[in-house]
Amino acid sequence: EFLTNTAMAAQANALERLGMDNEIFHKLHSLSAKDKRSVTLRFISEESCDFVKEQTVDVESKREFITEIEEGEITESEKEKKTKTTSRHKVVTKVKEYHWKV
């Protein structure tokens, strides 16, 4: 009996969220009792979706690639002169985003 009451309360809550109030519920109950027939509920819904815009954004990767180049040359005084070049690279991906209004 407890589970039946809980199920009925859940159904009543769901119908209330859809807009069915006590007045409508009593009207449906009286129709059912008067004609000794079941009452069927039909619901109609409508959904719409409109395209807003298309946008391209740049998304950088989380990783960075570092290249270090070390060059050396011997000068007239026979000392080696070293130079170090560092270059950093990141991958950037172009992503198309589609925005919709629901």
C-alpha cells in the first residue's frame, strides 16, 4: 500500500508540473465516476531550434614543443664562441562552433 501511495504521489507531482491543478483533477475524476469509464490524457508539445551563428575559434594545444640549437665557431684567438637558439612551437587548431537557440 505504501508503494502504491508513493507512486500515485509521484504521478500527481508530475501532472502538477505539467500544469494540471486540483480543479482539473477533480473534473477528470468526476467524469470518470459519472460515466464509469477511464479518462485518457493526451499531451501536445512543440520544440523549436533556430540557427544563430557559425564561429571559428583557435584552440591552442596544451603541449609546447621546444627546439634548442647550439652552434659553435672558433674565432681567431682559437676560442670557441657558442650561440644558442631556442624556438617554441604550439599547435593551434581551428574549431568551428555552431550556436543554436533552443
